Amino acid sequence: MQQHGPASRPCAAVAALCKRSIHSCGLVAFMRGLWQHPDMIKFRTLADDHPDLAHSPLLRGALLTLQYTHTHGSIGLTRNMAFKRVFVHWAVENFDWPGKSAEEMFR
């Protein structure tokens, strides 16, 4: 017997319930308030060509990873959900690891 309606989509029903619960208990407002705390660092947006971005290791790593996936396809994972060695070896060779050479990374 095939069910129709909300019971046939338990994941959607649970997601809708969670969304309503989060909003009704004020969690979203609380989380927004954390980012607006007066002692927090003020974030500012930068233009895509801002010179400071050239010094961002996070941005550089993200761009290199995206370039890898564009060239080689997806990044393979092992059964334990770790990156496959092919990507790890590529990353060690191509990322600029602070204070470490590629040889030191494999020790």
C-alpha cells in the first residue's frame, strides 16, 4: 500500500517541524545576535580584486581546490570519508603550507 501526503515524506515533515521549532524558540534571533555582539570583530566586505585577498591562505586553498576539481573532477574519498591519497599528494605539493616543505609534510 502506497502512502500519500506528509507521512510519505518523513524527512520533509521533520525538516518543516524543526524549522518551525527553531524560529518559534528564538534560536535564529539568538544566533543573529551572536554576530552582532558589540565586542565582536566588525566584518567588512572586500571587492573581488582587493589586494589583501592575495595574502589569504584560506582563499588561496579554496581556489586551488576548485581548480583541482575543475581539472581532475571530483575529489575521491576513502570508505572512512578521508581524502584519497591522489588529492592529498597533490595538495601537499601545491598548497603553500606555512613553515613546512612538501618533504616535511610526509614525515
